[in-house]
Amino acid sequence: MKVMYPGSFDPITIGHLDLIERCSAKFEEVIVAIMINGSKSGTFTLEERLEMVQESIQHMPNVKVEVGEGLTIEFAQKLECDVLVRGIRAVMDYEYELQQATANRILCPHIETLFLVANPKYSYISSSVAKEIAKYGGAMDGFVTKNVARRLEEKYRK
């Protein structure tokens, strides 16, 4: 079974990696889809995000990275995915993701959406929180990998 885990990954966090590792253990093929969102201006370029994700997943041979644009569900269909995986940290995430999953079901009924609840020890982590910590020079241990922390430090030193 092929699953896709989409996101902007700006940057990828320990929480994202936990979900990817859990998917890697359960599914034959996992695609981490870095989605280009025209309405979001990212902190990192697409190339930087791609490098960070690739560095972070290299220990998982059944995981690969793709870059997508447009509707996530159409990209999943193009890649012949069976399941779209979404992480849920809190009730707010669930409400948003339920709306998205319902729309996706209408657009592409043969692709299931699977919600994975965040591990409680990572449920407070988001890319926004990691960037805020980096912006003020805080310690990023437990939020992002060392490689991502280094890139955040470089980004905010400028």
C-alpha cells in the first residue's frame, strides 16, 4: 500500500518525523509530499525544504520525497497513492482536517484519509513554534533535528 504524507515542511520537525517513521513501519511505500502553496510565503526555499526532508528521512528506505503543486488529493491520485495521511495534534487540527478529508472524499472517493494522532511528547511541536524559538536564539533540541536546527540558526542570523 502506498501512502502520501503532504505538508509544507517549512521546516520539517521531530513531530513530522515521528509520523513519517510510524508510516514507514506500517506501509510498503511512503511519499512525503512537499506541497507548494502559493498563498503561503515560506521561510525556506523549496530547494532548502527538499534538502532538509531528504536528510531527515535517509534512514528509511521505503520513504521518498516528491514535490507537488495544486490540489493535494489530485497529486496523490497522480502518484497512485491509496491513502493520504494527516497528523492530528489537537481538536483544532481535527476540525480543519475533517473538512479537507470530506472535500477530498468527494473529489477522489477511492483515496482514503488516515488521521494519525500525534505522539503526546510531540503534540506541542509545529514548524511555527520551531521558527519562533530559532528567531530568538532559543535551544531547538526536541523540536527539530540537528541539521534543521543549524539551517534555522543560519536563516535567522541574517
